[in-house]
Amino acid sequence: MKVSRRSQVPPFAVMEVLAAANARRDAGESIINLCAGQPSSGASEVVRDRATALLASGDLGYTEAVGAPALRRAIAGHYAHWYGVDVDPAQVAVATGSSGAFLLAFLAAFDPGDRVALARPGYPAYKNILTSLGCEVVELACGPQTRYQPTVQQLTQAYYEGGLDGVILASPANPTGTMVEPTELEALAAWCAQYEVRLISDEIYHGITYDGEVQQATAAGHVGQGAVVVSSFSKYWAMTGWRLGWLVLPPDLVAPVDALAGNVALCPPALAQHAAVVAFSPQGYAAAEADVAQYEASRALLLRRLPELGWGQVAPPDGAFYLYADISASGLDSVTWCARLLDEAGVALTPGTDFDSVDGREWVRLSFASAPDLIDQAVDRIVAWQATITHHDLGASP
């Protein structure tokens, strides 16, 4: 029987690491799991209480294909509250997580053969979804010289080398945590509008930023120029398993996304939608900010202990909750390094090969979306384990 060529994409390796870590934990081992980008707190009490009430007496039937009107209005109000940007609720589409939002956006915006640029390293699902849809992915090598973010110069070069139909921008980015300055976002959005290239801005980590080092900026003000914004309840509001995200769409994509959404999923999960409205309440924001304060404390601890880890280059974690680090000095490739760390020290990290098919064997990603004491314990284990790596272990000459 035939298996489609479009399905021949790599699995999301972080999920494989997560499964291996969970299996060891279920077997009774002491495991510290820092591989997944999942807040340890879970949804706030106000959201859980609302969900409980809805389970008892709420209407949990189908909603509109692109989301319940009350939630779409609340999301639009969020943009006014946070950014001072006026968003029409009719241009908001709720989806089954940011993953569902990306699928809808890519289906609506791109045809097979279209060329879409994105940063390397970057979130692997962008590349894999686009590839499964028959698009050509144009990877832009982004290192410390560009703060791991694409530049107008890179886009211009890619455009004249073969044309571009889309650009994916992530700020804060996964796995690096780096952000795009507001002036850079303006320049990138203007370039995309000038060259008629669709900008898709991944903003799922908005709200999780530190020290005011880089100001948070949204592309929602550029939807009139064709930009698309993707966001989610999974990170700032810690609602990962609720599978709820959204799009802010330009006018030309509203009807296509509505039609696709109704055919692909009928509607997003109704319970999650109705409960999520209260995430935008004062109590919902307060709970999220308390989580961000914890991430900030974990980040500070991790940065303070970096010299003990002896890692090489480290991407500056302006936002999100990741540390992307070069472990090539160990002599081990990142897949082997992570496998041995889990086997021998009980700490789960993600190899950089998930995010960078060229240089990822020298990098790992650590998620610090957990309490500082857990991060402290993990660093203790990693430092002690790294001390056991010898030239003999690596098969090197004495």
C-alpha cells in the first residue's frame, strides 16, 4: 500500500526525548526533564475554575469554525491592552494550538513549490509542515552576528537567488530565545510588503521576556500589509495541553482560513475556548506574570552557573525559557551527549539537531520553564556528569 511522500518528514525529536524521559520516570528513576518547552505550573486557577464550571453546566458543543465570538473579542482586546494596536475580532481566528494555526496559515498563504524563508536554527515544525505541503524551505544561517535572527540583507539575497513567497519570523525564538528589536521588525515588515512576500510572525512566547533588554514588538500592526500573526495560550498562560492558539489575519486570508478551519477541524476545543476567555482577566494576567517571575529566577540562576558548565557559545535568552548552548568542547555530538546525560545523570535535554540540521550536532537546548531549585539540581547533575567524560570515553588519543 502507498505511503505518501509528503509524510516523510523527520519526527519532532523533543517528543522522542520526552517519551524516553517519561519511561525512565515511570520505571522509578529520578529524572529531571528539561527537554520540553512546557511551563511546569500549568493553567492558572482562574482558568481551571472556569473549566470546572463549564464541565458542570456549560454548552460544550461546536463553536464557530474560527472560534467563539467572545474569545475572539477577548483576544482583540488583548492587543489593545498590551500593544495599543487596534485588532478587528473578525480578523482573529482561533485554532487548535499554534501548531494548528501554522497549518491553517501555510495552507491559506502558500501553494506547492512556493519558497518560504526561515532562520536556522529554528523551530523544526515550521520546516516539516512546509515540506509536507510541498513548499520549498529556504534556510537562512543565523548566528551570533545577527543575534540568531534573519536580516533584510539575507532576505534580499534569497529573493534574488530564487524568489521568495513567505518569511517566518519568531521573536522570542525557539530554541535561542533571541528577539527582534522593534526597528528591525518594522524594517522586515516593510521589506516584505515592498516585495509582496508574506510575513508570518510567530509570537507565541510574547509576555515571557527579561530585563527589558529588547522591547517586545508585534506584527499585528502590519496585517494591513499582508502580515500574519501566530500566538498561543500554551506558553505565557501555561495551557499547553489545552491546545489553543490563534491567528491575526490580513483581510485577504480571513475567508480562506475560515473555510479551511471548518474542513480541517470543525472548530477548536470548545471547553478550552470558553475557559480561556478568563485568561485575559486581571487574575489570569497576574498568574501568568507570577510564572514569568519564576522563569526569570531560573534564568538568572542558570546564567550565574554557566561558568561551571563550561559550555562554549550561548545564545542570549532575551525571552522564552530556553538556553541554547554549544557543547562541542565535550567532544561528543549533541545526540550522544543528550542520550548519555539522560542515561547516566537522569537529566533530559534536547539535541540541537532538532533545530539545526547543519550545525546542531554541536548544540543542545535546555528549557528552564521550571522552578529554580529544579534547575539548580539539574546543573549539579550536569556538572558532575561532565566531569566523568574523559578522553578514553571519547575514544581520543592520550
